[in-house]
Amino acid sequence: MEVERMTEHTQHTQHIEHTGHTVTQDVVDRLGALPVANIGDAMQRLGVVDAEIGPVWRGARTAGTARTVEVAGGDNAGVHEALDTLRPGDVLVVNGHAVRDRALVGELIAERLRARGCVGLVVDGAVRDVGDLEEIGFPVFARAVTPAGPYRNGPFRVGRPVAIGGVVVHPGDVVVADGDGVAVVPAAEATEVLTRAEAKHADETRIRDEIVAASRSE
């Protein structure tokens, strides 16, 4: 059973610490080596984020454990607060309520995320500085891109389950993202999903090899 402890630091923020299922780094790495499409298939096509949330630069790819924050639309005070909760290997997941006209994250915050060992960012909202994000190689997946900056007033909630693109994300879930989009694997199901996704990938690889071999023999 998941245990929660909540402490209120200011009128703007609430932190909840979760204890429960822990996913090993081996499982995260093996999920990260698979196409997101195979992972979605292994979850019966559930757990796949809204198609409007995708990579902001070509070739972006990431896999890690979720750290979560919910912010008011167009306001990134919670993103700054969430920086102190990050651990190496985390993906920061931001519920920005799909607001497109204020960027919640740009190059400077991305550099701070990377410095804390964060391996990627998923935002149900907007970001900016796409060229710089690509240059530093920091994987970002978002609903929109805009040059307009955010407000920084709150309110926000850090470390609680959030919804992004129609999928609920709990802290500690595995987030995998590539050029096709984003999938969220519940921590309690990660090992089982990995087994099915690897089998799916192996089967598709075999079929593709057979198709290629047959075309060459014609």
C-alpha cells in the first residue's frame, strides 16, 4: 500500500513523499531501449500520452522515473520548487493544464535540470529555446512551443499524481519517450510490461527480417 506524508511549506505549494514500488535501473534502461510503440502495445494501447505531446527537437529520446509537479497554467513557480526534489535518472513531468501561450521551461531551467541528473522533461504545456535544448541534447517533450515567458506566482503541487495528456502519472512510474511520443508505465507493472514489450519487439524484428530476406531473394 502506498503511504503518503504531506507537509505544507507555503500557501503556494504542497509536497507529498511517496513510498511504494521501486523500479530497478536495469528495468528502466531496458524499457528505454525499446520503441515507445512496443511499450504501448504491451500495455494494451493504454498509458500512451496524447499525441499532441511530442519531442520538441528531432531525435530526442529519454527514459527515467517520474518526478511530478502540477502548476497553474502559464506559471512555472512549481517547476523551480521541483528542482530540489530531483534525483539522478528522473524525468520531470509537469501538468501545465495544456496552456500553450506561456513557456514553462527554457534553456536555463533545462540546464539546471540536467545538472541535477534529470534525464528529460515532459510538459503538458509549452516550452521555448528549442534550438538551445537540441544543442545541449536535453530531451524535452511538450504540447507547444512559444517564445512568451511564464509567470512565477503559484499555486502548485509537487510530488503528487498528475494528469498529462489523458494519462495519470504517479511519482516513481517509468516514463519512456521517443519520436513517436510518450508512454507511462506504472511502477507496479514495470517488470511485467518490460517482458511483454521485449517479446513484442523481438517478434516484430523477426517479421521485419523475414520481409527483408524475402524481398532480396525475389
